[in-house]
Amino acid sequence: MSLTNLFAKIAGRHQEHQLARKADFKALVKAVAEEQEPDPEEVERILAESNKSLEDLQRAVELYLLNELAKAERQLNVLHTRRNETEFALAERKRRMADLKEAAYRLEHPQEVTNRDESSIRQQVADLRDRASHHEKEIPALEKTLATVKSETDATEKAVASLRAPLLVP
């Protein structure tokens, strides 16, 4: 084996060990952030192998929590937007349905006699009722979507609060 190959092999192993130490430290950070109690000897070993101090670990945990908080808040914003859009769509469908039913009623019960063709009026009434029925059928799906979004929003808000709590403790 040539000297060049030997050094390349040593460098490769060294890089593998460095990557493993970084992975161990990241796993330790995540475990501490998620309030799992790692074995104290394992903590010491990982800190020593990573050339990190307890303060480094604490800073890394704080950064991890801040990053997770930012992700959760972005998700919460998406859910709030989706919830608002769903609530608007639901209200719009209900309004359209009511308008169509009202128009059908006015056509069926004219206030005064007109020269309109009775079959034309019946066709308009049937069309309006069909459109109202279509909107009415969409409402349960929108209500279900809204309930799901509200549930996801509540869960995400709780996750955000739990991520904020450790950051508020000195």
C-alpha cells in the first residue's frame, strides 16, 4: 500500500468519525430539547468526543427549540390562512344557496301577474333549485374541512406553546 493510499484511508476514517460525532451531538441536542433524559455518561462521552462544553449543548438546544418554534409558527400561519379561506368559502356557499332559494321563491310566488311564459319560469326555478342544491351539497365537505383545520390549528397552537415554554424559563 502506498503512502498516499494510506493517508487517504486514514482521512476517510477520520471524516467518518467526525460525521458520526456530529450526528451523536445532534441526536443529544434533540433528546435534551424533547426533554428525554440521556445517560449522564453518554452525555459526557458525546461532549468530549465532539469537543463541546455543557454551554455549547445548552446553546444548541436553545437554537434547536427556536428553529422548531419557527417551523411550528409557520405551520400555524398556514393553518390560519387555510382556516380563514375555508370559513370564507363556507359562508359564500351558504350565501349563494340562500340567494338562489330566494330567487326561486320569488319566481314561484310572483307579486303581480306578468306576461312571462309559465314553462320558462318553471325552468328557471328548476335551474335555481339545482344550483342551490349543488351549493348545499358542498357545505358538509367544507364544514368537515373547517373542523379538520380547526383541530390542526389547535394542535399546532399547543405545540407552539410547548416550544415557547422552555425558552421563557431562565
